[in-house]
Amino acid sequence: IGDNMILLKNLPKVELHLHLDGSVRESTASEILGVDVSNKMQVNNCKSLSDYLSKFEIPLIVMQSKENLERISYELAVDLKKDNVIYAEIRFCPILHTKNGLSLEEVIDSVLKGLKKVEIKTNLILCMMRNFEEDENKKIIYLAKKYLNKGVVGIDLAGDESKYKTQNYEHLFDLVKQNNIPFTIHAGEADDYNSVLSAIKFGAKRIGHGVKSVDSIETIQKIINENVTLEVCPTSNVDTCIVNVYKNHPIKKLYDLGVKITVNTDNNTVSNIDLTGEYEKLLLTFNFTEKDFLNFNMNAIDSAFLTNEEKEELKKIVINSYNCKENI
């Protein structure tokens, strides 16, 4: 197994579901705050989703200045490059970073500036929040439109989906579609498969998590028929108590049924995981092969918010690297 782990580290990877505020280095937050916050930003023993969400309080305190946003984005890009991630779509909600007076544009520009300092291909997805007023979410839509293909490639809906049902946001996604903004929706994580069906009805071709779809054959069939891709984050699902233990995660079942699966970390710091670590767990728990990891990454490239030319470039890198490996 040891050698296999080294190979996993070397494999080029694509990450589509990664939250900026969930990936702040603890050392950086400690330095900015002048107080040690080690272990205060990571979930150790999951108790509930609210316990998990409480880990975002410290990041949101430190992510309120241009300098800090730039630094945190830069460090995330460094961490991704070290893990051999060749492309990442990083998501966050800009409005959450305007508490100390930054404009939405200053927030975006600072994050983009940090990411651009590292030689790694990245783009941003802007999150609308379920608990926001409609006007605030519309601001995010227009911001995404303004920055579309200038560092921002899509939009998302995040937040507590069990409390704020996906079906209630159709009008927002009508506006997103009118503006030709690609989108993904968190669904089928804290709420059931109906949330996924709503997201697909809106036209989502990507679903954040989507694991509760495993409870409905009709939903699985719809995902396959509509060529929808799931952004699966196994460790995170255990941390948020969506799945009780890793071996009971439905990723293998969904994959075997023919669902297009991508593997993601969700939050590097909160879940204390990188993609290599996630791949290691998947290898040990479900015996996924190198061909499976190749599939996950090809799925990720296919469903990335990129041009066909960009996708072809990434595919070449991935295929070349996987072909020259011994079989895991």
C-alpha cells in the first residue's frame, strides 16, 4: 500500500468543490489573530452539521481585509499545487467578506490576486446563500456576470438546505440562466433526494454532494439520463454526519450504478484532508483502481466550467500521467 500512496500523490488531480473559507491554514489564522487557534478550525469528532459549521467562524473573522484575502488565497493555491492539483474551482460567498467595509469588487480582486501568484490553474465560483435576502443573492449573480471568464466561472447556492428548501430558489436560477452563468447547486447533502430533483429541474448539470440521491432509484436514473455530475466529498459527509462511517459512504454504489462521480475535499482545513488523502481513503475502503481515479478526474474535467480547448489541455496532462503508472 505504501507505494500506492506515493503514486496517488503523483497523480494529477482536479478539484471542483472546494470552499475558500474552509481551507484557511490554522497557522495563518493564529498569526493574524495573535492567538493560537490550532484544532479550533478542524472537526475532530462530528456531533452535528451546526458543530461543523461553527468551524467557519474564525476564518470569517480573519478574511475581512484585502491583505488577508490575498494571503489566504495564495496559500491555498500553494497547498493545491503541492498536492499535484492541476485545476481547481474554488468557491466562496463574497458578501461574507464585506463586514469591515471592503467592496464586493475588492474582495474578488484580492482573492484573484492571491491565486494568480501561483502557477496553477484556478477559477472562482461565487456562492449565493440560502439564508440571504433575495436582493443580496441577486448582487452575487450580477457580480458573477461582471467577472465571468475573468477569474469567475460559475455560481452556486450554499447554506442549510434542510431549513431552506432548494425548490424555493427557482426564480434566482432563472436569473442565473438569463445571464448565461454556469451553475452548480449544493443539494442532497443535508436534505433528501427531492432537493437533487429540484436542482436538476432548474437545469443544474452539477450537484454539490448529491449523495442522498442514493435513496431513490428514480433520482439516480434522472441524474444519469440528464448527464448530471456529482461533486462528492466523502470525508466531509462523514464530518457533517450525513454518513455515519466512511465505509458506509454511497460513493461506490452510485459509481457502480453509472453516476458520473468526481472526488473533492469540500474544506481542506475543516475536514483536515487533501485530495491525496481522500484518494487514499477511497483506495483502502472501496478498492478503487487507478482507472477509477482516472475516471473521476476525466469526469471533473468534462464538467468543469471551462472551454473545450482548456479541457483538452487538462485531459492530455491527466491521461499522460496515468498511462505511465504501474497499475495500483
